[in-house]
Amino acid sequence: TMLLTRINCADWSDVCTKQNVTEFPIVKMYKKGENPVSYAGMLGTEDLLKFIQLNRISYPVNIISIQEAEEYLSGELYKDLISYSSVSVLGLFSPTMKTGRKKVND
């Protein structure tokens, strides 16, 4: 479920100031516990839908089982997102590779 809200900064200037809204129109996606992601693309339906779909899950995705890795490689894991992006990266890290994992997570 996703809630879409439109705010008029003339009426809600305190909200716009807190969210650092300095130009209009602007689209931001908020997820609990994460910083908002700003959309910088065209405001057409297709481009905006792509942004929403690709940002509805958090990245990076932690794959913790062989079955999940197989589903990822076969295109079954998040198959509804394949039409929005053809770029994908799979990193394999052993528990001792803390620096590599930290760089990917950052």
C-alpha cells in the first residue's frame, strides 16, 4: 500500500521548509526509517511509475538463502520489477568480508 499526498507550499510552508522543498513541483518518496528519495525525472505517468516501482523495496536486497539466490538469478525474485530495469548486480560476500559488504550497503 502506498499513500500519495499533494501539498501546497503556500498553505503548508512549515512542512515544505522542514522537508527542504525549494522548487516546484517536486516528488519525494518517504519510507519509514529511511531518508526521503527525490525524483528528478519527467513528470509523465510512465517515468513516475517506474520511479515508484523501483523504490518501493529497500536496497540493497539481502539474499540469505540459496533458494533466494536462485530465484534472483532466474528472474523470479522481484519479477514484477524486470520491466522497469535491466540492470542488476549480485554480490557474494563471506562473513569475513565486512569491508566489501559495508561499501555495498553504503
